[in-house]
Amino acid sequence: MFKTYMRLLGFAKPISRYAVPYFFFAALHAVFNTFNYAMIVPILNTMFDKNYIFVPVTEMPKLSFDGATLQLWLNYAYTHIFGNTWDIANVLMLLAVVLIAMNLLSNLFRYLGGYTVEKMRVDTVQRMRNAMFDSVIGKDVGYFSGQRKGDIMSRITSDVGVVQYCVTNTLQVLFREPFLIIGYIVLMVNISWQLTVFSVLFLPMVGLIIGSIVKKLRYPASQSQQRMGDMVSVLDESLGGIKVVKTYTATEYIKEKFHALNESLSETLLWMARRQQLASPMSEFLGITAVAIILIFGGSLVVNDSLSAAGFIAFIAAFSQITRPVRAFIDQFASINQGVASGERLFEVLDSENDIKDAPDAKEFDGLKEKIEFRNVRFSYDESREIIHGVSFEVRKGETVALVGPSGGGKSTLSELMERFYDANEGDILFDGVSIRDYKQESLRSAMSLVSQDTVLFNDTIKSNIALGRRGATDKEIIEACKVANAHNFIMESPEGYDTNIGDRGAKLSGGQRQRLSIARAVLKNPDLLILDEATSALDTESEKLVQDALTKVLKGRTSVVIAHRLSTIMNADRIFVIDEGHIVEQGKHDELLAKGGVYAKLVELQNVK
């Protein structure tokens, strides 16, 4: 727990930037706040002590919180302002001004301290969210296959929200509450050390009782964050697949699933709330009990003239206040305890290492010169079932190679290996005779473009989506890419042309339009290698023709790997590899494979391709 806590504090570095000013603000707030209650003694003496005799004071008294010294300070101030003539109205005016001034200063430094904590909180949250997002976005593609998107989103939003108070409460636990507690104790000791010793015996008892409640919150806090992640996952999946939910009349099932998770989360939160809410009433009850007992002991001191009535009232007021920072101190420890539980979930993400790493001496990929070669490549996603079985083939520069075959045969997996989303278990993939592992991933992928069946567009303008791979592209370059992709005309018919927002995942566009924007994005990047993964399989006939025309222009003279179910789209490929159950079972041109009468010929026959 301590290690996690210290790592969380690292997000507030340099912590001295916040701790040093907060130290002074908290100390000054405690001094002026305590002084307000110390003023009770001279106020009561002035108003109710009929035997009080005013003695002018011309020399500055010593600095102390006890009632006698404060009375001397009052007389000193009165003498220098009003002279030697005693007037109760003037005294009350002076006391009122002092109280206002002390309270103003107390609240000023309280505000400055609070603002410092808020600055620390905002900066810390910003760093945490940036670190989490950077870590998540930098993970291997394989990492996400074992994670729920909603849980990751929950960690970046909800967990960070809990952790922020764990970090910021540190300053209050270290400075503000201890300073207030010390200030009140100093005041109480100056009034009566006997009564203070008697009173302070109750504080450890309050701490032990509340501490036993707080320490049981850590596991439920972690459990509640897990439930929140599950609930966000269901919400994300349900909204993302709303058409499927409606089509299969699964609304009630989804509702029940969400309600069950929500109920479980609510039960956990209520259990935690019972514990948390019990802490404050319990401490207040113990505090009042202590005051009642102090009333007996302190009353006897007053009766025996060991303590003045004004001093006793001031002592009770100070003691009633000391329970407030004690309660706050305990509550902040509860927040820290919950924050550590959420912090552990954050570090699970931050500490997870990528399986795909650049070699220490990895070099930049400076463009394809000759060919891409698969050498006896074997691959399994989970090491339990091999997907690719010893595949070997070449893709020469400027050549269009097609991968076809039955679903589940491993075609898309080969393209993912080529982009190094995963590493082969055995064998190797070489670019110009150099292992793919010897290149930096970013430089390798910067030379590739992908157009897939599931077109990924963002809730942004058409221009921004197309320029994703080349952020510095000019408007002229973007328009030229769109013309190649047969997208320029429909873009110009959009309400704001290239500045039209396309909605969440391109929801305002048709399937064909989305696909043509994806092609335009790939064209603009001008890659050495273009990968088309089922780029037309989900389109209607008219859209397919427009997209296919665009692809024909794009593929001309470009190194390309085309994965296709619709064989009509790859008839003109330089070479066709037929993939079945992780093996290359046939290879050649369209006419050559037809003549063999094998797997490819049967696929052609099924699709009535001529």
C-alpha cells in the first residue's frame, strides 16, 4: 500500500511547488483561527467581570495565547488608541475590529491554501490522465484483445477521479489538520494544562475507533471501481451495437444485465457509505461525551478557583473545535485508502509491458526497395491453437498480391503480422532482407496504409479524418487524394464541404462514402505498402463499383496486399495466394488457378465469377 501511495505522489512532482506555500498558508490559518478562540477570554472578562480594573499598558507584552497575556495586549492596544480613560463601548469596538481582522486573515490563508490544493489536484489529474492515455494508446494491439474497452475507460475517468483526492489530501493530512490540532492544544495548555492532559486522553480513543472503520474500506473501494468498469463496458457495447440489440429484441436482456451490475455497484457503494458516514457521527458522539466529562472536571477547577470561568468557556470552545480537524484528518485517511485501491488499478495498466518492443539497436525503415518475404512463419494468438502453419511467400516491390480463401483461414492474421501488431512465434518476416524485428515499429508503420472492411473514422471533419496520416498536408493534396478515391464529388455536396463533421464513427455517411474516405486517407499518406483487408465486402453493388474504381487507380504500380472474399476484386492481381486453415494451398494468377480446378476454382464457381 505504501509503495502505491508514494508512486501516486509522484504525479504531483515537484511536490515542493505546492507543499512549501501550503505549509505557510496552513500555519498562518491555524494561528489566526486559534487566536479567534483565544479572544474569548478577554471578551468575557471585559463584559462580565465586575471587579476588573483597567490598567494602562505602555510597553509591548510578550507573545502568548494565555488569557492574562491577551488581556495585556488588549490593554496595550486600548492605551495607544483611546488613551488612559476606560470606556466599555470603546473596548467592545476594539474587540470587534480585532475579531474581524483575525477572521479575515484566517479565511484569507484558508483560501490561499485551498487554492494551492486545487492547483495541485488539477495538475495531478492532468498528468495522471495523460499518463494513462499515453500508456493505453501505446499498448500492443494484442493487449486490447484481453481487455474490455469500458473497463479501460473507467480507469482513465472514474479511477483517476478517486485517486486525485488521495494525492491532494496528503497536504491536508501533513499540514492543515495537524497545525490546527497543535494550535488548539497550545491554546488549551495555556488555559489549563491539567484540563488539557485530561482531555487529550480521549483523542487516541477516537482515532482507534474511527481507524478500525476506515481500514476496512480498501477492498470494497477496489471492488466498486471494478463494478464501475463492468458497467461502462456494458454501456459502451450496448450503445455501439444498438442496431443489433433492437434487431434481436434483446432490449430486456441488456436492461437486466445493466441493472444487475448497477445494483451490485450500488450495494458496494452503500456498504462503503455506511462505514464512511459512521465515522463522523461516532467521532462527534465521542467528542460530546468527552466535553460532558470535561464539564465535570473543569467545573471543579472553576469552583476551586484553579481556573477562571472565562478560561473554562474558552477551553470548552477550543476543545469542541479540535474534534473537527481530528474528524477531517480521519476522513482524509479514508479517501487516501480508497485512492490507493484505485491507484493499484491504474498501475496495472501503467506497469503492463508491451509484448512487441523495439530492439535496442532498431533502425529506421527508409522505404521498400525490393521485397517483403515471409519465411516459414508460424503464429498462435494464445499459444493453444496455431493459426498460421509454416507460411512462406514473397511480395515484390510494385506488385499486387491477393490473399483469398475461406473465412478463418488466417488471411487477416498475415496482414497483422506484416504490420507487426503481433510477432511470429517461429520463422521471420523480412523487408528487403532485414527482419521486421530490426526496424522501429513507428517507422515501419509510417510506410504502410490500411483500408479495412470496418472503416474507422472519427467524430471530426472530413478534412481532419483524411489528413490523419499526414497532419501537414495541404488542402490541394487532400483534394487530389479525394479525387483519386472518387470521394471529391460527394464531399462537395456535403453542407460544409471538407469542413463537414461526419458524426460518431462517420454515422452521417453511407458505407460507400466512409470507405472512399478511408481510401483517400490511405492515398494521401502515399505509402510504400498498401494493405486492403476486405475493403469492399460490406458494400452494395453501386458503392462497390465506385470503391473498386478508386482502388484500381490506387493500386496501379503500388506494392499492395489485398485480402478479399469477393474474388471479382482481385482477378487482375499479379499473384494470388489461397490460404486455407493457416496454409498456402495454391498460388498463381487468376487464369492459372482456374485451370488447376482446386480450392480457388471452387470459390470462383460459388461466386459465379468469370
